[in-house]
Amino acid sequence: MQILHALAGIALLLALAWAVSEDRQGVRWRVVVSGLALTILLAGLLLAVPWLTEAVFSLNAGLVALERATQAGTTFVFGFLAGGPAPYTETNPPPPSSSPSAPCLWYWS
């Protein structure tokens, strides 16, 4: 059932791309089918070859480390604006409300 769902999604995406195309007669179906075949081949390789899967996961781990380093550097440079601790404490915070104008109204009451 999942394969049919995936095939229906691919067919729908191709039909949508063809429908919004400016030059429908100029679509080279051989290129489209070759691209789909290459995509399916790469997906199969990533699922079937263990060392290739591990290589992708190690790239992912490297990107996660880069993301954490970027967040740490951004917090160092921009402080609390980038998610770091606030340099002050609020002594009289506004009451929580669902109204967008409520933060302005608590001051006048």
C-alpha cells in the first residue's frame, strides 16, 4: 500500500509540473524518467548499503556539531538576542493574555 501511495505522489507531482509548464510539448520525458530512475537508485543504495548509510549519518553528525557551534558563537556575539540568558530580570512582568493589545493595557491600569 505504501508503494502505491508513493507512486501516486510521484505521478501527481509530475502531472502538476506538466500542468504548470509553459512549454508542455517541450518536456523531454526521457530526461524525466532518467532523473526518477537515478533518484530511486540512490534511495535504494542508501537503504541497502550499510557503509553508505553510516557515511550519511556521519555527515549528519558533523552538521549537527556545526549547528551547535554556530548557535554557541551566535549566543556569544549577540547575547540574549540569540537565545542566551537575559542580562536582567523582570520585576513586574505583564500578565499573560491572549489579546495582542493586553501588554499595552496592563501599564495603564
